[in-house]
Amino acid sequence: MTAEGGLVAGRYRLGAKIGSGAMGIVWQAHDERLHRTVAVKQMLLQPGLSEAQAEESRRRCMREGRIAARLAHPNAITVYDVAEHDGDPWLVMEYLPSKSLATVLSERGTLPPQEAARIGTQVASALVAAHAAGIVHRDIKPANVLLADDGTVKITDFGISRATGDVTVTATGMLAGTPAYLAPEVAKGEDPTPAADVFSLGSTLYTAIEGHSPFGLSENTLALLYAVAAGNITPPRHAGPLTALLNQLLRVAPAERPTLTTARDSLAAVADGKPGFIGAAGAPTDRIAGNRLPPPPMPLGPPTPPRPSQPWAKQDGTRLDVHPFSEPTPSGPLQRQPLPSGPPPAARRPADGSRARSIVLTVLAIVAAMLVGILVASLLSAGNDNDGGQAEQTATQQEQPPPQTGSETTTEATTESSESSEPTGEDYEQAVRDYYALLPGDPDQAWQLLTKRAQSKSKGKRGYDNFWATIASVDVLDTKAEGNRVVATLRYQSNSGDRSAEATSFAVVQRDGELMIDNFVRVGRGSDDDGGNGNNGDG
């Protein structure tokens, strides 16, 4: 039994115990050969392993510990040695007088976004170097982020969690560790990649700012693991200038997350008080909000036939959609116009088209009968030229209505056929509220709730993103619907703390079973202070 004062591997004299957990015990120790203070971690193997499994776990720990020792970075705890003592692997590391981020959060609750960004910048910097060396950390979480008194931040435990089976199902079926900071693909059993570290960094910073993990406060480990695997993320509410970046770091699809280089530069910008989430020149920003090509699919996935009941109802789970519009002055009455992206669902076209054709044929038959009657009257009128002229003129006038009447009838038929599934005023109001519930946290998803017409009025995706990057919060104070038009009073707070309120009129339309904003115009101001809230028409 190793205890304080014991000698490990004939070299490291144990001092005080400075930490412990399910996966190991950490001691302050003295290296009697080099006469320096070190930290040593005794790696504890999971219970229930067979002898062969335990031996494989030891070898894997030794191998990955040696790999981690190749990394030398000012923001990563240096691994000096990996030794075996009494049958257990021991990790010998740099000793840093510090507190873990987990300890700081337990004392302070949460951190301001700018302070979290400063910490995140240093963590991301270390991960960039680790990935360049071919090392994936696999266990970024508050407990593995160390904060020194001089402001230095270092991460520890590189590559060890995977080796010892941390946060995996053991041979006995028990779950070791917490899945709160895992990437969804890792929770599903896939091998961790650099993108998994990106997600874990986002989860760690989210927790520092919001006071809980992105997946909620459940103490049920299996339920939490299920939520992680499903990607059920609660959008951040207090992240301010970090909101957009956090939402990108926490993308469920690994390919949609930004690179760590971009994350590091964006975090550094926020830490310096600059606008967040700006990719540096030459940085790979193609996966970031506002620059990702193509844009992410809507939460419902590829084209889906309209659902039979309440297709416009708000869905359960996380929907990250967001962004304002861009019309500062009234631009005329809102008109409900068809989206240029294509015709209505094919399922409705046959019935509407068939009915329209029948009506058109009927009208044509009536017009033909009228023409015959006019012709007969003309023949009986003693060849009067004026009468003939009138008949000819009347015939000409009567020849024009059929196409127009058919067109109007088709529109009426379409309207009548859709009345049975027409959303209520309450549904239209909820659609506007759901849209702004995504903002300013996830402008990418909110963008998907705008038709192409509304997107065009928002000055394109770049203008849309630039506007929402200046907004700390937006609240819908009240809504009132008349038909498919909704007037909402919105209150904005800019990143600088300025507040303003305005009334905006929205035209909401239903597209493929989804309620979307098709047009908007500001109809009133509640304050002379713009507060960066879109006076240029961005929202």
C-alpha cells in the first residue's frame, strides 16, 4: 500500500496527496534524482477486469503516457516519466501550484465571458500544439484545466483517460467517470478525434459561463450519456460575445465544428474586448457560422413531407436557429409571396391542378355558349355595323377572362385546399417567438427559419451574422397576430449594455410543413438609442 513518504519507482518520494478521483490519485512528490518537485498520478484500473484486460490497460497507459511526454507547451502540463510500481502505472508530471477550473467554479459559481475566453485561449493553444504532434487529449473538462495565481492556464492528463477506460462502459457494465463533456460521437462509441477535443473545450467553457454543462443538470449518468449522444444541447443564455462561438464548438456533427486554430483566435479576440468569432486571414473558417458552405441542413433534415397534425408546432429538443432582419425603415405593406425556391410539395399539386383545370374548362364552356349567343344575335340584327362592332368588341372582351379567371380560381382552389391545415394566429405568434428564442446564440439555425425573400432583406448571411454578433440578448415582449401577419415588440441589449425596443411586423408563411418568416418591417421604435440593434435593417 503506497502512502505518504513512500518511494515510487526507486526515485519519487511521495508527499501530500493533492487530488483523487475514480481514475487515480495525485500526489506531490520529490524527484530524488533531479531534486525537483513533481506531481505523480497513480492510475487506478477499473474493477472487474480480467488479468489479460488489466495487463492490456497497463500497456496502453504506458504507451500513451510516453506519447504525451513528447508534448512541450507552456499551456500543457509536461509529462516527465511513466513508471510502473506495485503493478500499477504511475504518471510523473510537472508540478504547478494551482487550482483546477472545477474548484474555482465550485467557489465562484460562474465566470464572465471575457475571463472564460482568456482561459479558453490558453487551453485551445495547448490543444493546437497537441494535435500537431498527433495527440488527442480525449478528456478536456474543468477538473483537467489548472489555473495558476499568475494567470497561467495549463491542461493536464493528456491521452490517459482513453487508456484507462475513463467514461466508458466497463467489463462489469458500470459507467466510470462523467460524460458531461464528451462529444456526441464519442458517447456513441466512436473513436475520439481532434474534433472531439473541440467539442469538449466548448462544453468546458459553456459550463464556466452558464454554471452547468450543455446537457443540463441531470445526476443520472446514463440519462446524461443519452442526452450527450443525442446532442440535446441547451442554448447558452449568458455567453454574450461568446454565444456564436460556443454554438459552433458544440455542433453535433464533427465536420461542422471550427478548427482549434480558429477557436483560439476567436477566443483571444473576445478576451481582448474585440468582437468575437472572427476568423483570422487565412484561417480555415469554412466550418464557422457565417462562412460555412453549404449552410447546415434544417433540424428536420432533407425534404420531408408535411406532417399530418400541427406541422407548425414547436418541436421538443434543441433548435439552434437564429438571426435578425435588415430593414430599418418601412418598406411598404407585407405581401405574402411564393418562395422562389420551388413549387409546393408534389403531394398537393395533382388535386389542386385537377380542380383548377375542371373550373377552367367549365368557364370556357360558358364563354363558348355566350359567344354562340352573341353570334346568333348578330345575324338577326339586320347587319347593323354598329351592332356588329359591339358584338365583335364584346366577343373580344369575353375572350380575355378565361385565363385570368382560371388563374384566380386556381389561387382560390389552392387557398381552399390548404384551409384545413392553416395555422392559427397563436401558431404564427409562436413561430416568431421560437425564431427569437434562438437568438443571438445560434444565427445559423435562425437563418434557416427565413425564406429567401427575408434572407435577402437581411443583407445576406454576412450582414445577418455581423448584426447578431453585436447583440447580447433579445426578448419578445408581446405579439399580436392578424391572419399570417404578426406584430411583435422586441427588446434588444447590445454587447455594450445599451437597450432599445422596437415594434416589427412579420409575414409568416408555411413551407413544407414549417412556419417561416417571409417578410418583415419595423413599424415603431421604443427608444432613440439604437444600441446596435439593427437600425441598418439587420433585424
